[in-house]
Amino acid sequence: MTAPASVLVVGASASGLTTVESLRRKGYEGPITVLGDEPHAPYDRPPLSKQILSGAWAPDRATLRTRDVLSGLDAEFVLGDPAVALDTAERTVRTESGRVLRADAVVIATGVRARALPGQKDLTGVHVLRTLGHALALREDLLASSRVVVVGEGVLGSEIAATARTLGLEVTLAGPLAAPMALQVGPLVSGLLADLHHERGVRLRLGEGVVGLTGDDDGRVTGVRLGTGEILPADAVVVAIGASPATEWLADSGLRLDNGVVCDARCRASEEIYAVGDVARWHHEGLDRLIRLENRTNATEQAMAVAGVICGEDKPYVPVPYFWTDQFDAKLQVHGFLPPGAEAEVVEGDLPSRRFVARFHTDGVVTGVLGWNMPKQTRLRRQEVVDGLAVTSAPTSASPSGPASSH
């Protein structure tokens, strides 16, 4: 297979940047263009809900590479100009400003967009957290507030709640599930997370759905309305109820779009059209099903795999998923899948000390391991997940077809 003469990466994200770097490391010498919708050079997203939001880092510390390093990639970065259409036959991308960019191979790395609540756009003081701009605007609002309600008890919402509490705010975490990250880590660990948040002063209003927002005559948010009719008062609100793949610009492309850009096992959506990162939903040969992962590790590993395919390698992308989260003094790391109904057993450490490794299995097959403040021991147990994937098809779970985490 001959490598394409030129490559266009749509998305100046971690996955987009890694695609470029991997192509160059593999010896690709053709022209590369990177198109990004934000004006910023590629930056890291996991710090947004923690170090950037807390103020521990200056914004530029989240930048992934220095200007000199980016220059050394010999790639053209076109920033602040979103893609609006793709012609797959011609492999051309049209941008919001009217640019038309063409290449012999196109890599889609446009990520996801945060979901919103009804009426959210009509009120000030209501935030989502996906971009650097979002993080800085939220931090400014939090510093001027005393009460914040975080809507969404998943990974991102739980992290934001923890960060806001460390800033000294009165924090309420609301959502329909029974405990923080219940969907991602199951009842055993999510119950411990609930205890941790409660001990640190986060008010948990979980198990009830949020139906809307309230505001004053000036259009400023004043609270969050639960399904019970109760209103949680707030000076600021953060909505963290998940994200949708950023595929609107591909509506007329002819690509198959179904909870992301649908790809084969080589992450190929069409001839010389690929997708990487949060936006990609590809066939995982080890699980024998389509999956889409929203986490930082996948963004990097998938981009490296696609760069290899572009350069002529014929290897399926079959990762063992991995994500982490930091909340207060807890660092959780997960390898593999933790499907609903899986049995969890503590195999190292113990729950009372909050230093442990839990192994998750279904029908006797290990599907995942989770560590709480035991990173080395958790990493060493990853092989058990690899062995489990080798002897089974996909776990009975919604997790493989949807996001695992933002990290």
C-alpha cells in the first residue's frame, strides 16, 4: 500500500496532534494540514476540570506542545475556522470562513460537544465544560459565587464538584443515579465516592432527575429544578450531562453516522477517510462489536493506530480501555470494562483505608480492574483484563458502545 500524498486532520485536539506526530515518527514526509475550530494550539482537556478550574495551573500550561515543537512537525495549522462540510469523493473539507482544503487522506478528530439542558442558553451563569474557554469562564463565575449546583454525577460532574468545593463554594451535585460515577464504576466504588464527597462537604441530591432551570428577571440563573418540584438554589450552575459526537458537519458526507463516525477495525470510515478519538465508533475485533470511547488514552492510542494504517500497516485497533479520575485526594484508575452486574472483589489493599484494587468479572471472566490510590498495583493487574478479552466476546454492558470517561 502506498501512503497518500497528503493528509488533512480535522480537529486540533490531542488525537489530531498525535496523528501528526505519529505520521512523522513513522517517516511520512508528505504535506499535513491540521484544521481546528478553536483559536488555541492543541491543549490537554483532563486538566480543565481540575488544575485549570482550580487556578493551580495557568492556562498555557495545558498546551500540549511548544511553538517550536509544533513548527518542527512541518505541518500547517489552520486554527479558529470550524469545518462545515466534507466531500468524501474529492476528500475536500469546506470551512466556516469559506476555505476549501483538499488532501489524499482525511482524518476526522472533531471530538464531542457538551449536551445542554432545555432553556440553558437563555440564562447567564449556566456553564458546560469542554473547552479551555469554558473552563476559564466557569472559573471566573465560581470566584464570584458562593453556591454552585453541578448537574450530572458522571466523571466530569464529580470532578467539577470536587474542584469547586476545594475553592470554598457550597456545592450541590445533582443527577438521576444513586451515587457519583455509578454508571462508570458500579455500586461498590461509587458508594465510596459518595462518602468521600459527603465528608468533604459536597451536598448530594442524587437519585432524582433534573427537569429545568430557574432564573430571575435579569436572565440570571437562580436554581435547578428537580423532578420532585424541589428547587436547588444556585449562583452558578454547571451542566455535565454527557456529550454528543461532533458530526453535524458530516451530515451530507455520505459517511455512516450513528453515535459517532462508524468505522471498520482499522478506524476507516470510507476510502482514505479515518476517524480518531471521541468522535470515532469503530469495530473492536476483540469484542466483536462497535465501540466508542471518550477518554484521553484512547485519543492518543487510536491516533497512533490510524497513523500506522495511513503509512501502510494492516493492523486492527484492539485496545484495552483505560481512564482515570482525580477527586479530592482520590485517584481512580480503570483498565478494561466494568459492566453493570459484574462482580467486584478487592484483590489488594482494603476499602476502609481507601487504598485498594478491585477486580471485576462476569461469568468468571475478568473484564476490568479498578485501583483507588494504588496506581502501580492496578497497572500490574492490567494483564488479567488482556487475558479476559482473549477468551470472551464483549461483556454484557452498555459501556462498550458509549463513553467511558473524559480522560
